Amino acid sequence: AQKITQTQPGMFVQEKEAVTLDCTYDTSDPSYGLFWYKQPSSGEMIFLIYQGSYDQQNATEGRYSLNFQKARKSANLVISASQLGDSAMYFCAMRPTQGGSEKLVFGKGTKLTVNP
Amino acid sequence: EAGVAQSPRYKIIEKRQSVAFWCNPISGHATLYWYQQILGQGPKLLIQFQNNGVVDDSQLPKDRFSAERLKGVDSTLKIQPAKLEDSAVYLCASSLGGAQGNIQYFGAGTRLSVL
């Protein structure tokens, strides 16, 4: 079974500063993918970034980067130069990439608040 | 490119009533998912379709929930009869399908309140 743990219920950051949102995972699958989604108050889940378990480099997408440490089973999201519009819930998720169901298993999320 | 469309956005019903949600996936996406998100939690998969066939419905409460995807495009999720604990946001997602690096794109969800 897969499990995602997000230990930070809430995080605060000043505008223009960087912030790290923690995510640890547990799985017995040899190959898997890790995802981060943003959920504003409007409710839609917005895909941010993906990391494959066999990718050699950490994923980056604009101001988002994923600090992937396979041995520690962590996949932390780093947001650089925070903006007021980054205030939202952030969810870490995973799924196997070989066979089986394609369902995403989500953590409980972290609520990020960006202060002006 | 249009995203995943869901309707209605909000629904309020009384327990034991029936309700249905509709989802139109991104054009060309073979795989469609319904997730349930209870307040304070991450989404949980209810059912996954590949075209119009069910791939995974292991977490769907089949005594009251049903879903269909006619013609492999639009999908409907129904609850009959609703219980108080069904109050949640119901998210529809779609993807191209396949294994490596498959990204699921979500709609805005339907927020259901059961009174």
C-alpha cells in the first residue's frame, strides 16, 4: 500500500521569500511517480510538478522545484519568490508507474499563506 | 484547450435523496477518474474508467454510488440514497492514460452538502 505524509498543516511565508513544503512517502512499488497539486479556495486541483522515481535530476517548473531524496523517501516542494496568489492548499500525491491502478494517493495537504 | 468541466458546482440535498454529478473530460483523454474529497483531507479515488470500461472501483460504495461513462466521453456519478457522510467535494479528473508520467487534470469539483 502507498502512503503520503504531509506533516505541516499550515505554513506562513512573506511575499518574495522561498518556502519548502514537506512530503514523505511510503511504497513497495519499484517504480512510481510523485506529484504536487495546488488547490485554491475555488476548489480546482491544479497540477504543479512531477518527479519520476528513476529520474536522475530534480524536477523544476518555473518557480516550483521538487527536492527529491529517494533514500529518505521525501519529495519536498520548494516555491521560490512567493506571490500572494500562491496562498492555497498544496497536496503531495503518488502513484505507481508500472502496472496496477493509476489512482493517485494524496496526503492531507498543507495550507500555505503568503503575507504581504 | 478546454479543461475538465463539471456540473453543478454546488448541490444541497436532504439525506435519503438522490443526486447526480456530470463530468466532461478534456478532449481525447481516454481515462476518467472520480475522486471524493472530504473536508480536511486529500482526494480519494472512487472509480477509474478507461474509455467506457471500469478499471478500478474498489473504493466505490456500490450499495449507494454508481457511475457510468457512456460512449467513452462524458461521465455521471450518482448517489442514491445520500447519507450525511457523503457531504464532500466530488472531483472529476482525466488523463491520456498509460503508465509513465501520466498527469491527471482536475475539474473545479461539485460541492455536495447533505442535510
